[in-house]
Amino acid sequence: MIKIQNLCKSFTNSTDTFHALKNINLSVQKNEVVVIYGESGSGKSTLLSIIAAIMKPSSGAVLVDEENIVSFSDIHASNYRKNRVGFITQSFHLMDELTLHDNLLAPLVIQNLTKIQIEESIENALTLANILHKKEQRVKTFSGGERQRSIIARAIVNNPDIIICDEPTANLDLANSLKFIEMLKRLKEEGKSIIISSHDELFKSQNFIDRILHIKDGSLG
Amino acid sequence: MLNKLNFLLILLVTQRKKHFAIFVLSTLLIALLSSVIFLSSSIKKDVYTTLEHQADFTLQRYIAGRVLNTPEAWIDEFMQLEGVENASGRIYGMHYYEPAEQYFMIVGLDFYDTQVIQGMKKLVNGIDIDEFLKRKNMIIGSDVKKFFDEYHYFDYYIFRPPDRSIEKLFIYDKFQTQSDIVSSDMIIMDMANARRILGVQEGYVSDIVLETPNKEELETIQLKLKVSHFDMRIIQKSDIKKYYENLYNYKGGVFLALYSIVLITFGLILFQRYSMISSVDAKEVAILRLSGWKIKEVLCFKLMENFIVILSAYFSGIFIAYFYVYFLDAPLLKSIFLGYSNLANSTTFSPSFSLSDLVLIFLIFVLPFLLAILIPLWKVSIQEPTEVIR
């Protein structure tokens, strides 16, 4: 489903060139869960950003169902994110002044959906993320765990087939991390492909994880 | 589209404090700008309307840098000039009204001269001339009336001519308010009375006015006048118009310059605010981009959001300015525009509302405002969303 070929990413400033990713090759199948371990600055987030078509690589290709998303214009990349990708960030970024329901509207209002379809999608996502009871509350009053579940609900509300999680448990306590892992299991059961970057040891003991990879200094081991 | 509008409405209501602050500030700035433009337009309109009936030429005897009374005999000379239709003498001058320390303009008219009356038609319209001339009467401007009333000169006023005699004139009527800018400090009376009060000798007039039927010949006639009388100042109607135009354009220009400084400061504050990527708005843009919004969609959405706020401010500002200028008579601004020297301050402004004024206000304020918001937003939009919210 996702095929990454010879992917490189460098950042250049006036004096130095930093090679964040060095010749990455990776395949992720449909319904597969892959965890990428690595320390801070190893290139995990950069790799996920490229897979989500948020960032362009310096060279290489990312084929999603045989289409190279690297060559996408902003319009195509946005459509790809809108229809196929759910992105879960480590910082729980939500529009704080809005209710949870209204936060989930953001990915849906750009789709050609009726009001009823929108409400159904929100209801389903909130049920799956186990936060339906907070639907009409403002997210600024939420705890860390609730915010993370809200982020998950927003990431899956448009029913994407690729879920990308960038250090999802970095700001959660153990209890909330376990709840999050339960949710990932459910998403796998729904047939999603999931790519997680983390340095949380908790993932290593989970049997629903199909593959664990390690990234160091921009190279995948 | 409806879903987007619904989302837009939610954002507007949720962030109402921020939007309200921008709305209030913008409304004030637009109201100030609009007031200046309305005031300037209204004054020009009033002045032009009044000047429309003025003679084509005003001729004054001018020696050694001083204006002297003009010999009445010159009128016949000018009538001989080809292209001149009518020539008549005017008697006018300033009267110092000591109780209020104000100067009034006394204008003497020959009420049986149809050309003169035509020129002053706007001021003396509807006056029964026979009735007016039955005794020593005068028609006064609104400010003159105000100052007369203040010192209980309700029915008449006693002038002291230079020959130390006494001239008692009755107040016959007050001018119409539409012509206030030119007439508020004016007193109109019969020529003979004016001559006595101002001390203008028989055989002389204050100046001479000429009418020419063919406006194409104005320059030729001016040349002939110059050649025939070198000791004479020739003022064309267009010169007077230009004088007023320059005066109010200058005052309006000074205001617009000051306003520009305020606007630039406002723009800088906005720019700075949006340049600070840590703001709520930058995060909002990043979240929308992560959710699959295209750059164009984000910009259109934010443009619409701000356009609603600024358009509301635009119409509110214009409404406030209209009310301030045309209903309240622009307190404070009026003093700056009209000054105290010749033109008194109880003037009321006649509404002048043109599409070009509205477009000008839109271009001066709304456009820079939207650009000041859109450019930084665009900068945020093209960044990687994860970088913006990190």
C-alpha cells in the first residue's frame, strides 16, 4: 500500500547541511501496524511528515497505491490528506475555544457531505475514540487524555485508511497510554494501516503490532 | 459551501472578543476617515453651488499692494468691451461687531438690477423686494443672527458709520441654511445704506463684476481688461473656485496624511500580531492544513472571516460618519476645517454622498486591512503545519 523508495531529506542553513533521512526504504501493507523507534532528532517525525504529504523529501519516492505523493501539488497533497490520512500529533493541538463537535467539523466541511452525513461521521468517530460524552464541551476544559482522544477522533472522522501517529503517548500517563493503545487496536480491526513513531517501550509488548523498526541518525535499521 | 459557512459562523461567534475588538477599532478609524471625506465633499459642494451664481469677473482697483475703492465710471468703460454682457458695481466691506468681537461682511445690493439679484438669487430667493426697500432693512446670515440675538438685537441693529453718524437697520429676514458656508457671516442691505455704513464715497464702488455670455472668451476679455487698466486686479470665477478647492484639499490632505500614519501603525500592529506564529490563528491555520485544507481554501476562509468583520466595520463607520457630519454638524472637525477667521462655525452641512467617496474609503482602509491580514496568513499557510504548531 505504502512503498518508500530511497528517501532522503536534508536541511540546509547558511553554514551546514543536516541529513535528517538517509536512503530510507520501507513498505507498509494494508491493515499493518508499524512502530518506528528512535531517539529525538533521529528523523522519525520527518519521515511521518513526508508520508502525510506535509513535507517534501530532497529525493526519493513515496508510493501510495502506486501513486507518487512526493510529486503532488498542494491541491493533490491536500486532497490526499483530506481523504486518506489521519494525523495524530504528540502535542494535543485543537481549536481550544471550540467544542469537540466543532473541532471535528474542520476536516468534514471541505468534503461534499450532507449535514446528516457530517453528524453521523462525528458520532462514529467520537464513539470509536470513546469521548462521545464530551461532544458539546469546549476542548479547553479537557484533560490530557481527553485531548488525545479528541485528536484521535479528529484524525479518524473522515474515515482515512492511513493513520499516522507522531509520538502519540509522549505526553500521556500510563493509564491514558494504555487506553490509547486499546483504541489503536480497534482501528486496526477496522482495517486501517497505522504508522507510529515513538520511544515509548509500551508498544514493544503489544501483540497487535506487526513490525517494529528502529531509526538512528536518519537511517532505518 | 453551506457547511463551510456554518463553520465560519461558529468561528466568528466563538472568537467574538477578538473580532469585536477589531470591529470597534476599524469602525472608529473608518468613521474618522469618512467624516473627513464627507466634510470636505460637503463643503466643496456648498461652495460650488454658491459660486455658480457668481459673476465671471471681479475687478478691484489695486495700487501699491492695497485694494482701493474702484471708480464707478469704469463700469461704462467695461460695458463698451466686446463680449461683456453686463457690468455692475458692488459695495461691501467688513463690519466689526464689538460686543462679540466678530467681523461681519456687509454687502450692498442694487435690488433693481436683475443681474445682481440673479447672482444673489440663492440668498435672497423669495424676498419681497418692494416690501424690503420700504424702510432700512437688512437680511442676515445665521451667525450674524446668533450674535445679534445674544446681545438682544432681535429687531434692529445700530451701525456707526465712519462719519460718526448713526444708521439703524431693521432685521428683515435670515438666509437659507443651505448657503451657510459663504453667507453665515454676511449682512445684505440696500446699496445706499451699505455705502453710508462702510464710508464708500459717491462715484466709487468696492469692486466691479462683469458677466460674459460666451465662456470661451474669458481669457480674451481678461487680456483686454489687463491692457486697459494696469492698476486693477482681475479675479475670475475659476480663481475663487480654485482658492476654495486648494483650501479644503489642503486641510483634507493634512488629515489624510495624519490618518495614513494611524493606518500604517494599525497595519504594523496587525502584521506583527499575525507574524507571531505562536498565535491562536497560526495554530488554527496549521490544524486546517493538517486536516486537508488547501492553501487556497484556508486563505479564502480567513479572507471571508475577516471580510465579514471589516465590511461590518466599514458600513458602521460610514453610518457613524454620516450621522456625525450631517446630523451633528461635525463638532471639533468643523472648527479645523472652517476655521474662525472669515467663515463662522455654526454652519450646517448639506449631505453629499457619492459612490466615489465610498470606493475611496474602501480602497484606503478595507483593502490594506485585508492585505495586512492575508499576507502573514499566507506565510503561515505555506509552512509545514507540524512546524507551525510545534
